[in-house]
Amino acid sequence: MSILSKIILAGQVLFGKQIRVQSDNIYIDGNRVDLNNGEFRLGPKLKVEIVVHGNVESIDGSFATVTVNGTVGQVTTGSGDVSCHDVSGPVSTSSGTVHCGAVQGSVETGSGDVSCGNVQGNITTSSGDVVAASVAGSVRTNSGDISTR
């Protein structure tokens, strides 16, 4: 996945392969992004939405809703929904719904529904429904329904 993708972040268009949100900073391909002339501040009340048009290697967002209109290597977010095409690695969010195509790794969410294509690893959610085309590993939910398409 070496092609740069179009990334829309807080209304600004950027290009890159890797996105990381950490503390009050956003990094694309390891470089800190200065949004709105330094006036951009992350916080629990600010909704951060990461939208990628194309493929991206990895997204690590502490509290962000992630939408990838393409394939992704791996996605990790502390709190936020994840929506993407195929994933070549794992998908993990502490709190959020996951909608993906095929996933080569595992899918994990603390609380949220999971809807995926074929999953090579495991699917785990503490509270949420699970719908998948097939799962090579195990499926676990403490309070939710499990079904296949």
C-alpha cells in the first residue's frame, strides 16, 4: 500500500499513508500536522473524524471516527466507529461499531456491533451484535447476537 491517500481531517485535505492521533497531536507519516495555524486542539468534546479516500497502511486514532474508502493495513481507535473496505491486519476500538469487508487479523471492540466479511482471526465485543460472512477463529460477545451471512 505505497500509494498516498487523500485524507480529510478537520475539514483540511492532506495526503499520506499512516495516520496517528496521540494526545493533542495528529501525525501523518510520522510528521506532526498543524491544523488551523495551531488553533486546532483535540479533546474529549471535539469530534475527530478521519476520512481516507484510497488505501492507507495504518490508522491509530485515540478518539476518532474512522472511514476508509479503500483498504487499510490496521486500524486502532480508543473510541469511535470504524468503517472500511478490506483490512490486511487487525481492527480494534474500545468503544465503537465496526463495519468492514474481509479482515485478515482479528476484530475487537469493547462495546459496539461488528459487521464484517470473512475474518481470519477472532471477533470479540463485550456488548454488541456480531454479523460476519465467516470467521476462522472464535466469536465472543457477552450480550449480543451472533450470526453469519
